[in-house]
Amino acid sequence: EGARVYTSLSPSDSQQLEFYLHNGFDVTPADQMLRLECPPAEERAPLGFDYQQTPLNTFGEQSALIARLNQNGINHINQNYLAQALTMPHFLCLSLVYTGANGAPALAGEALLAGHGGSSEVLAMYIAPAFRRQGLGTSLLRHAMTILSREGVSLFTSTILSNSKPQVALARHFNPTPVGQGCIYPSMELNP
């Protein structure tokens, strides 16, 4: 089994970028900042699912959210980051739930958005593996954006990894407009 070596650099660092290109690194993966169009109407929950705001009133509830995000490969949200996001006027953590085998609500995914003024950013979002590729992420994000648009938000942004097929596919449902580029992630596959 191979391994991947990668680093990050600023898109303005042309000298380092040239070094990685010259040495055979793939320099196409990058953070891409997008403006997303808000849907024109509220999205109803898919059959068998419902939307609920995720309670984040206690340290335990906040820690549980961070643990769920980590379990789904999202590890840039920590307690301090979440605490800062919670203070923003346009904060929303929305869950997509279904009735589990024991009759209790169970999570299929969550979306975390925050902002101020007339803007909000998608900070994190996941759909549990068993529920992916069914349009649930699109539905969840549309509903979250609709809620925030009622609060006066008209500008939605998201940062995606340009080579992540799921992130690119989700963004396409919101007529994305590129507004900037973040870090570039030069990488190389290593074979043993």
C-alpha cells in the first residue's frame, strides 16, 4: 500500500510552487472559495427524515458535535473555533435526523454555518456514510440556507478542496461562483 506526502503553501508563493512542480508534485489540489446561491424556496425534508437544530448549550453537547465531525473526517473545528462561531449572529447547526431502530431519533448528517451582517459561511458539513449519494447533503444545506436567508443572510460562501469529488458535486447544486483560492496542497504518491 502506498503513502501520500503533502504540504501546504500560499498561492502567491510562486518560488515554492515552481519547486514542487519541478520535483514531480501534483499541485492541483487547493482550497477554492465559492459563493453559493441561496435556493429560491424552502427545501422540505426527504421522506423519512426531519430537520432539527442541534442543541449546543452545554460543553458536553459542543464536545459531542466536535467528536461527530471528527468521526466524519472534519477536524478543523475545535472547542475554541466552535465557541467563536457560536457568538456570531447568524449561527446555525442543523441536523438531518431519522427514526433509528430503537425508535429514537438518529443522525444522518449535520451542517454548521455561521456569519454576521448579510453573510454566512458553511463551516462544516457531513452526511453519515450509510446515507451518502442520495441527495441528502444538498437537501440539508438548502434548508440551512433557507433558514438563514429568513434572518437576512443573502451571501453564502464555502471553501472546498478542488479535487474532492463530493464537495465539488455538492457545490454544483448551488450555482457556485469562485471568489478566491486558499492554500495549495502539493502532493506526491509514494509506493513502497
